[in-house]
Amino acid sequence: MPAPVNGVSPKFVSARGEILPLTGLRIVAALWVVVFHVGGNFLSEFPSVARVLWPILHNGGLGVDLFFGLSGFVLTLNYVDKMGEKVDRAKTRMFLWARLSRVWPVYFVTLNIAALWHGGLMAIHSHDPVVVDEFSVLSYLRQLFMVVLWTSPDFDRLTWNGPAWSVSAEWLVYCIFPVLVLLFARIGRVARNRQLMVLAMLAVMPVALFAVAGEGLYAMPYLWLIRLLGAFVAGSLACLVVRRIPRTARTDRHGTWWSYILLLAVFVVLYGAHALDRPNAVILVVFLFPPLLVALAIADGGPARLLSTRPFVTGGHFSYSVYLVHMLIIEVIWWAQSEYPNWLGGGQPLFQVVLPLIPVIVCVAGYLMWRYVEEPSRKKMRLMVDTPLTPVTISPPPVEPKEERVPEKV
């Protein structure tokens, strides 16, 4: 990863060149999605606390939009100089393989765990807490190649591992990124920073318009496409802004203060929409994500300092695994609730102990998946193309010298 330039504070940049506050932000986004999926359980078990936190719990699906913004930012940072001049087949192959080695191993493992889970429940005729839309060989193959979402108008129960639908969307973005990066490189040369931020706002405007005017993020067919593509493009444009901001004491201070202001604005939108009984209005936070990424990237204190601490950065590293394992764990807990209601049913003391521990359990499982599957597999897959193939030659067997016969003396 190349070292960030210009406005990024060097004290929040790792030796590998990653912007630490943005890495730490990844685990925040992942856990936001986790609590979203158990928000209803919290409301039934701890109603007084859940009502206070409900605008956060209920809107955790927006963590996916934040994830895509971060993805656009990081990929543009890494590849706009390498791939922004022209489409190069060799560089495109290397890019796609690098991304495949990053996302596919954990995706493959969790897909097969989910297949065993749902298939096993069908085999023993047991209750499935989240019945999949289609359990077939064709569905498995479409998921295996990460194209399952490309022709589907929505993602409700489409993938056997619930959150895996977004990986299919991410793979679609990766496939068109070699063309997108040409546009980003050229826009970055001619547009000013304010113009870039206006373009970022325009990128997320369609999904906000459809969600506010319609029935939210999940009702309109193919809304996922403009939703996630818009978030990705907005994150990419935010990266172009950071690359052009000169680093000064003033920008450091401004980044810190704007981080506070924008995070406060996120809470204001979430709680304001809830107070006004306008649940669809929460989508307006997507307008705050691109400037928030810019502010965290250039800040030298405040929230950026917290997100740069070791727990957040390490969590950011295994956040992808957390994201993909969390629903498998939650579904097992939901199944156990129905099978053992006297122990884990609603209102039971044991379940009230287990429920707050779910984020912790998911983080432990995600760390193990990252440590023993994601990272080793990524390195091995990268070696497949980074290590040149040595041709195998078969040498002929050695020829033994013939023994000379000494004539016998008469």
C-alpha cells in the first residue's frame, strides 16, 4: 500500500501506509451491522435501554453504506496512480486477483458453513430461523462465483449466509473498477476540492431520493445497485480530496473539529428522524459519510486518535470476517431459542446474559477466522501470481559407463 500523501497526518499512518483511523472505522461499521440484526432481541429483552439506543440499533444496515465508502476510498488511494492512465490487461488481472484473494477465502468458507447449516436443518426436518429463498445447486454456483446478486432485484434471503449479498455487489464494483479509476484519475486532475465534494454528494443523491420518497432502502427493485455504487464512488471522490489537501497545522485542527461535528450530525439525523417519525429520512446520513472520511483522514486528534488505537485497528483488520460470520452465529442462537425455550427463550435469564455478549462472541469468531483462514489464504493466493513458475524439466537417466573387459592372460 503506498504511503498517503498531502493532508494525512503521518502519526496516524502505519508502516504499511494504511490510514489508521479509517481502518479502525471498519470495525465500527461491522459491529453496527451486528447490533442491527439483534436489535429486535434487545428491544424485547431490555426495552428501556433499547428504546434509548433504538435509532442506532434499528439503522445499523447503514454500516454497509459506510463499508462501501471506505472501500472506494482505499481502492482509489491504492490504485489511482497505478491504473489511472489507461486500461492495462496485466494490471487489471493483478488487481482482480488481489481483490479475489482478499474477499473470496472467508466468503467460500462461510458459504459452505451456511450450506451445511441450512441443508442440515432440512435433513433433520428442524426449524430454520431464516429460511433461504432458494436452496439449489444453481443458487450455490451463483453464490460460489459471487454473481448471485447481479440479476436479482433485491437481496432478501437471497444468500444462504445473510450478509454475503453485499460481497456479490462488491465483486461487481471490483469488475468495473478498472474503468471507473480512469474516470477518477481524470476528474482528480481538473476538479477542485469543493467540486469533488459536490460530485460525492451527487453520487449518493439518487438513493437518498428514492429511499425518502419511497418505502426505504429495501422496497424498490435494484435500489441496492445505485445505493452501493453511489457510496463507493462517493468514497473514491473523498479520497481524491484528501490527496489534494496540503497538510498544515490549520488542516489538522479543521480535520479534528470536523470529525466531531460530522459524527454529531450523524447522531442528530438518526435521532431526529426517529423523533419526527420519519424513518426513511435516516438515509440522509449517507451525505455525511464522504466528508467524515475526509475529516478522519486529515485529523491529528479527537475521534481519529481513538480509531487509531490498537484495539480499533486490529478490529478493523478482522472486520470483514466479523461481518461474514456474525449471522451464522446469530442464526444458531435463534434456532437454540426455538429448540430450548425454557433455557434460551425470550425473558429467560440465560438468554439475557448471552444477548449482550453476542458482539463479543462474533468478534472472537471473526478474529479466529481472520487469523487462521483469511490472512493465510490471502497470502497463499497472492503467492500464486507473485511467485514465477519454474518450468519442470525431466532429465534423462544417467548412463552408466561400460566396464572394459580385460583380456585374460593365456
